[in-house]
Amino acid sequence: MTANAMHMSASASSSEIPHGAAKLLSPLPKRPLLERWATRAAGTGLAAAAYLLCLPWDLRNRPETPGAINETSPVSALGITFLAVSMLTLAAYFGFRDRLVLALLLVAGPPATLMYVSFDSHPEPDAAVWPVAWAFFTLVMGTGVLMAAGFARLFRDSES
């Protein structure tokens, strides 16, 4: 077997992707309209579900025991970690398949909206700093999503 034939067979076998996987990784703007928006709706639903599963609805601090001065947060490190991993995975997937702006809106939008509604639904005197907290965490989520989506785009084919 010549070197050229070996190179051709190696490149042909490495570029062959099963049809199902190729469909799951093909650029969304080139897919049919229904499939494109169904995939985007599923991503938005997954991002919202990850937020709702990982963080409690009432994010305010609570006393450790009745009458205690020290407060504790209802948010766990495991919940934050799972939410971050879920959002970064979704961001990488949509960054690879879709436009960066849409990846940002689809992945960071639902958690930011749910966090806003959660903070806004508990108007108490201690909630005076919630707009700053919401803006900070929205910025952190958006930055992480854009970084993961941008990194995933590096692995796209140049013709797509």
C-alpha cells in the first residue's frame, strides 16, 4: 500500500461520522425550521430545568436556628456546581451548533430570568441589594456561557 493510499484511507475513516451524530452536531442555521426551533426550545427548557433543580426558589439567607444572629444560605455548593456544569455543557453544545448570541440567550437567559423573578417575588427589607446581586450573577453566567460557546466554536469545521 502506498503512502498516498494510506493517507486517503486514514482521512476517509476519520471524517466518517455516523448519520445520527452528524445530524446532532450539524449547524442549526442549516437545519429545517421546525428542527432548529425545537432544538432551541429544548435547550431553553433544559437550562430552566437545571436552574430550578439546582437552586431553591427563595434565595434569601435564613437564620441557622430561630433567634440566631448568624444566617445561612439555602444554596448548596453541589447545586451551584451542577448548575455550572449543566450550563457550560449546554453553552458548548449551542456554541458549536448555533450563533453565539443565540447560545447566550438560550442558555443564560432562562436562569437569569428565573433568578430575577425569584428575587423580585420576595420584597422584604433585606432584599434591597437584590438588583446588584442579580446583575452580578447574570454577568457571571453570561460571561461563562460566552466563553464556553466561543471555545466550542473553535472545533467547528471551517466551511460550516
